[in-house]
Amino acid sequence: MPHSKIHLSDIAQRPRWMTSWERLKHKEAHWFVEMVAEMFGVFLYVYSGLGATAAFVVGTIVGNNGIGSLYTVGFAYAIGVVFAISLCAATSGGHFNPAVTLSSVIFRDFPVRKAARYIFAQVLAGYLTCLIVYVQWKDLLVAAENVLIEKGLYDSVMFSSSGPAGVFGLYVAPGMNLGRVFLNEFVTDFLIGLVIWGSLDPTNQMVPPAAAPWLVGMAYAVAVWGYSPTAIAANTARDVGGRLMVISIWGSQASGGTYAAIAALTNIPATILAALVYELFLGSATRTLTSHHIHFLRAHKQYYEDNKLAPYGYLEGLTPQRGQSESFESDLGEKQRDSRIETVEALGDRV
């Protein structure tokens, strides 16, 4: 049996109910499974960051500054992104952001109907995740609210990035120039989008598939560390889901005012522009795919074929001519063998 055709079911016994679910999942419920994967990806990313944010905000209010910092918040979001992509991307493609989904529609021929389902799932996951974390932290959040009331700071701090509502909803500091806030958001989101699109490029020799989650995660960390004090959202699902949640808990006073539109929408054109810039100037359709990406993408394509699912975009082009495929793999094997021989000879000369 060829290596690429070995399935998990070929080497591990599966309970009958799981085998039945596999058949159902690949026929009638595949669209639902993809949405669930998007939801869990957003959950992992947002849940990781919210816990660190709650510790930072609550600790600052109650005077226990040792339980959180801007560094821990950025690092938590970065690890959350790594979790999301590593665990869920194989099922859904790893968007977890409406801006990435819309960019994929424009530049990767991603189906519009599937994109609508993804965006709904992403925003819903953002809302539910914020609600879950609120319940987990409620006692401490209420204690922080009481401290603000005692100090006479409730009205000025509660619905700000430094208040309990700011753990979930995103706010801009009073007196900030919204034009500069928009510029901060746009440039930061452009940076994140550029890293995402570069990490998705199967011809990028510097970024094998296994490195992509870490690069994208660090891009989010840089955004938090360097630009969140000015106010950034970076993800419509995180912002809109969180904003709907704070409105559900605290009412319309938690809506965020005019800034809400900047937070929710700016990352979409910024990410699309980043994808366009990468496609026009940094990427190339005539570059050769890396060997890492060929194996990675062929594994995905094989999954689609084995389960009779229609792949989209460039996955359809991963069936080269038989002779061309054999020639490539033969050349690759010869290069690897030559490299090993040269290494052995060099070591022999040293000895």
C-alpha cells in the first residue's frame, strides 16, 4: 500500500459507532463539521487570550498587579492561535477570522456559501467563548466592579479597556483621535494579514506548514504588545462576538460607540489589501512548491478524494501528470541520497 494511502483506520481499531459517524460526517454532515472546526478554532484562540486579559484587568483593579501583564496577554493570544491552527485547520482550513475567509473568497476561489457559514460560526464562537469566560470569572469581575464603585470610578473605567467589561468588549480610551485609532488598527491588521498570507504560500521556502501557526501567533502577539494600548481588534469574530456578549450582560451602554465600527470592520479591508500586496509583489505563481507543502497539500487532497468531497482552489491542481510526478519524486530522492553521500564522505575525510 502506498504511503500516502495509509489511513488511521488501517492501523487502529475504531469502535463501530465512530465508523458510522465517519460515514455520516463525510456525506451529509461535512459542512457542519467544518463549521464546528471553525468554532473550536475561535474558541481556542479567544479563550486563551481572555483568561490572561481577565487576570491583567482584575489584578490591576484590585491592586494585585502580579497576576497579569500586557506581555502575558500577548503571549496567551499567540499560543491560542497556535492551538487553533494546529488542532482545527486540518478540518476547516483554519480561517478563524472573517477577514481571512473573505480574502480566501477573492484570492483562493473559496465558495461564497461556505464563507457565509464560516463567518456565522466564527462570530457565534466569539460570543459563546466570551460568555463562558464571563461565567468562569464572574465572582472576581463583580469584586472588581465593587472596587470601582467604592472608588467612584465606575462610570469612567467600567466600559473601557481597563474595566471588567473591557475584558470582553473592546474600547478606545477617552480623548483618543479616532482617525489615528483607525490608522493604528489598519496598519497593525495589514501586518497580521501579510504574515498570514505569506505563511499560506506553498512556494515560501522559509515557512514549512508546521511553522505557520507559530508565525501567525507571533504576529498577533506583536500586535498586542506594541499596539493594543492605542486600541486594536484584529479579528471581526473576536470583536463582534465580544461586543454582543457585553451588550447582553451590561446593556447598550457597553456598545463602544463610534469606535465599534472601526474595531469590527477595519481588519477586513486591511487583510484583503495585505493579501493583494503579497500576491502582486511578494508571491509568484511560477515559483516551485516546496517539498514540505507538496506532501502536506497532497495529504489534504487525498482526504477529499477518499471521502468524495470536492476540493476548492489550488487543491484541484495537485494531480500532476504521472510521469511528471514520478520524475519530481525521483529527482527529490536522488538529491536527498546525494546529500547523504556527500555528508558521509565529508565525515570520512575528517576522520
